[in-house]
Amino acid sequence: MGGMTTTLDAPAEAPVRNTKPRKRIGFHGLMMTPGTALLALLSVIPLVTITAMSFSRVRLLGGVVFDNVGLTYWARLFGDLDLWVQWLRTIAFFVLTVGLEMLLGLGFALCLWKLVRARNLLLTLFLLPMFVAPVIVGLLGRFLTDSTFGLYTWLLGLVGYHGDILGGGTSAFLAVVAMDVWEWTPLITLVVLAGLTAVPQSIREAAALDGANGWQTFRHVLLPSISGVLLVALLIRSMDAIRYFDIISVTTNGGPADATKTVPIRLYETAFRFFDLGYAAVIGLVMLVVTILIARAFVRVLDRKGLTR
């Protein structure tokens, strides 16, 4: 009124709130929760049980009883020279099988990729060994290498080799390696062929316009483009080869004279032949750690290439 002036207080500023949306599980997460919890339960319980077994002497008569023995089995592990030799044999089997499968799979994939006609038919025939159970592959290899009526024995006899393939240490080891390579090379071929098919044609045409020959195109264009696919294929086979059991068990069962006895065969014998379950648990845990380390190494390489994002 009149000359009276009124001053209105400025409204106080509202406190700044964190408007970052909270992460919620969502519908898909809720639907996956029961299955994930069950899978975790089925993984945690055996792991805890095996860990407890590695510190115990397990008795089966009158019910399962764990008698605590401390670090006895772990100390025995470091003094078991036979087991360390078997680890070296396992690594040799791993390197030979995975290395040959990667080389042959890459070569066969390139050959199939270059085909224009009948590619699907040849690929179907080529993938047949992969669909055969490893036990059947072992039985088939055992008959083919039999010293009396085996086809491969007869073929090797034509070139001057008359020994027993599965009866000699080196020949038996190479035989089980060849059986594994025969079965799983098609898997590597299929994975690599999928990677080659995904390479853009424009990149290959640009390399051809720049004057690159076939080897240069493969080395500088195709190989970098499929490096991630090769690493994934290598990871898949590495995880399986380090704990391979079926073919060796059916054909030689670790013989002759332990020439093909790998760590999985030793683990089976320790647990189910001698019923030394505590020491078998130690061997199994070491195998688990080695497998995890191999997987982590490959995942780091893939992450470095930005392929896991």
C-alpha cells in the first residue's frame, strides 16, 4: 500500500538429487534367477565336497566318513614324480592335438571357403566325425589299428611297418592323438569357415586392387579379420583337450607301460580303481585350477582385442 514495498524471499534451491537410474534385475533377470541359483547350487556343493575330501581320508564302508588328515595328500602331490610325468604327457597331448586341429581346420576351412559348388554337401560329409560319440571313435580306432585284422595296420605293412600300433609306446601315443584330431578338426573347420564367410568382400577387393597376392591377402587381411574366431575355437578345444578321457580309456587305458596315461586317466584310476578318493580330489582340484588358468588367459587375450564387449 502507498509507498510500502514488499520484498518476496527468493525460493530456496531444491537439493540436487542423484537422478542416475538404479539398476534393476528386470523381467529377464527374474526369469533366469531360479535356473542360475540351481546351477550355482549344483556347482558349489560338489566343489565344497571335493575340497573337504582333499583334506580327508574318505571311508566308504558303513557310510561315507571323512577323517581329517590335514595337508597329507597335498604334500604327497608335490612328491609324486609319476604324476608330474603324466602332466608332461598331458601337455604334449594337448599341444599336438590342439595344434594339429587348428592348422588342419584352418586349411580345410580355406579350401571349403574357396569352393563355389557343392560346398554344403562336402561340409556335411566333412562334419560327420564330429557327431560320433568319442567312445565310438575309440572303438573304431581300436579295430582299425588291430595288429591282426586292422585296416591301418595292413596299410602301414605295405610301407614296411609291421609293429603293433597300440602295442608300442610312441605309436600308441601318436594313434590316440590322430583319433582325437580326426574327430575334432571338423569343429575347428566349421568355426573358422563361419569367420571367413563374415569377412566383408569389399576388404578383399581393396586388397586385390592394391596388388596383394593370395598369401599377402591371407596374412594381412583374412588372418587379422578371423583372429578372434581362431581364439574362440582355440579356447573351446583347449578346455576339452586338457581333460580328455574317452578315446584313451577305450583304446589303451593308459598303456602300454603308461605311455598314454594322462592326468584324467590317472585321476580315474586313483578314484575308481584304488578308491583313494582323498588324493583323487587333490588331482581333480589341480586340474580345475589349470583349466581355469587356461580359460582366463584366453579371455584376457580376447578382452585385449575388444571381442568380449
